Amino acid sequence: MHDVLIIGGGVIGLSLAWDLARHGRSVQVIDQGEPGREASWAGAGILPAAVRRTDQHPYEQLYGLAGELHSDWARELHAATGIDNGYRRCGGLYLARTPGETAALAAWAAALRDEGIEVQQLSADRLAGLEPKLAVAQQSGRSAAPCFHVPGEAQLRNPRHLQALSLACRAAGVTIASNTAASGAVITAGQVEAIETSAGPLRAGQYCFTAGAWTGQLLSQLGIYVGIVPIRGQMVLFRCAEPPVRHIINEGSRYLVPRDDGRLLAGSTEEEVGFDKRTTDDAIAELTRFARSLIPALAGAEIEQTWAGLRPGSFDGLPYLGRLPGLPNAFIASGHFRSGLSLSPATAVVMSQLIRDEPTEIDLAPFRVGR
């Protein structure tokens, strides 16, 4: 019997398993499909700039801790597996096209500065020098297009990161079971005794639910209800001979993320359509238009792939982190919406501390079930 059974093998579950294993716990991870192939794999790998201060809300502290950890984890995963997860501090550019967007962007930039994050408003000439292939940098009389530069924004390549995590977990002794769907739980004397699965009952000393968009369904079988819903996000992958831009380009909720090998990701939609992961012609066409409107050079670029993933959205935008009510040996780490990958190392650290009965370095009260 393992010390901890983790139900859900996405980036949150694998990160938690790795941290627990490095602290001497025996861990098993189960996933209803292939680990690391849902929302964790489908995203763009954007890591927002963040700092951690004691006067911040715990959610901002979680971002700050993640920002401190990502570069360390990238080095440690590379040392453990030989895989470069693509962590790069490439910086991000934030654009606005309408007066309303301009006002919102300026307020957002001021808030970032108040948090201690470096933000620079770029002149037209400076933007043209940084990214000459951006359409807004090519316009005559370019002073009308506001742009902010966030040097601390970074990225990593999701599939490589998940591959590295999986290998590192196995090297640390973690058991990972694919195609093992949880279907219920055995509760005895106020404790989870076992998880019923398609492979039979699995027992452990402690249990953590990290099943992303499916977490709510699983917990409802225990009589615990959380506001986690699947939010579909569609993506387009362009293949170019060389990267057309070097920075992450952000406009509202949409973005372009360049990879070193010339690929460029365009995303993303936010759709409440249940557990439907199909792409739609309209959404893919709109994302393609968006990308090509910002980078005209993409007009001749091949669309290599399109896909969709289901993000675990919560009713208030905060993840659920902590112990499940009434079940002292069961925990939850889910509901990160668009921030699962970026928050994964920090989530793993604080949840590992909680499971190991150590003080958590971030107050988890705002993330509790039933808040």
C-alpha cells in the first residue's frame, strides 16, 4: 500500500507526486487516460511574471512562489531526465487596439508595477526594433498603438515538461497507472479507505484528487460538491521556417507563443460546452485570422495542427487547495483554470507540505472547499 494515491495524472498530479517522492513518500498516480494528455498538454505554456510578497493575497503569493520555482524545476528535471522542458524567459508584449482596451491595459500595467513587477511602455520605434514583423509595429504613424513590455514573462513547452515530469516521477519511485478510471470511494469511520477504480480498489494512507475538469464529478460521488466546470480552449499551431517573433504576444485573452524551432501557437477560446473537446471551424478560423492580423508573415505559414483542451474553471477563479471537509486523509488540488501549468510547482510544494503535515508557506484558507 502506498503512502499517497493521487487521482489524476496531469501537471498538478505529477508535480505533487514528484515533490512527495523527493520527500520520501511512496506515491501512486492513476489517470483515466494517458497521464499528461488533457489540459496540461493542450495549453500554450505561458508563465506570467510574478513576485512574492507577504502583503499579497495568497493567490498572488502562489504565483510568486511558482515564479521562483520554475527555473529551478527546469534545471532539476533536466538533470534527472536529460529533457529540456523549453523553459525560456522570453518576455511578453501586451497590445490594445481600442480605447477601452487601452485604458484597461494601462490600469493593469499600473497594478503590476505596484506588485513590484517590471513593466515598460514601449514607444513605436522601440516596438518596431523588438518585433519588426508585428503588424502594429509596421503601421505608419505608429504612436496610436499602445504596447507594454513585461521582461519577466516566460514560457515552457508543455509536452516536454510533462514527459520530463513523468520520467522524473518514475525515477523517484512513483507508480503511474494509465487507463485507470476512478469510479467511487470506500469511506469507513470518516476516512477514505479505498478508491474504486476500473482496475479494482486501490488503497493508500492518504488521497489527493487532482483530476482537473473531472474533479467535480469524482467528488460528487463522495457527497462533496465543488464549483469546477470544464471550459474548452481551442488552439492553432503554425509551422514557420524560423520564429516570426521572439516575445509572447498578448491581446486581451488571446495570445501568440513562439517556439525556438519556428512553431507558433495561437490561442485561445473560452467555451462552456461540457466535456466536448472537438474543435470548431469557426473558432479555428477566428484564431487564424487573429494570428495573421498581428503577424502578416503567417499568411504563408503552414497550419500544422489544431486541438482543444478542457480547463478546470472554478466559480470564483481560484483553485481548490486543501483537505476535503469531513475526510482528514483526503485532499484536493484542482480548479486552476488557465493557470494549472504556471502554478503547478507552487501547488505541488504547498500541497506536499499539507499532506506531510507540515506548515504550509502560503495560507490555503482562501482555497478551501466550501468557501
